[in-house]
Amino acid sequence: MDGMLKESILVDLGYVDGNALATARTNADSAPVVPDLLCDVLALEVGLRSFI
């Protein structure tokens, strides 16, 4: 997952703030449940990568 976030299509296109995404990823490590917004961004990222 970290590799995907470093090469994020959504960050490269300017749709997602890379620093905020990195912070959300770090915070998810200590959270009992991964935040919905982070899951949504990751799902969209995977979907976009399926077109490549």
C-alpha cells in the first residue's frame, strides 16, 4: 500500500493532497478501523490503475 501511495495517480493529477494522504496513512496504523475516506481514496486509486 505504501508504494501505491507514493506513486498515486490522484496525487499526481492534483485531486488529493499528498501530505494529507501520507498523514491519513500514518494515522490508520494506530486506528482500530481504517477511516472510510482513506478506503475510498485507495479504492479509487486501484480502479484507476486497472485502466493502465
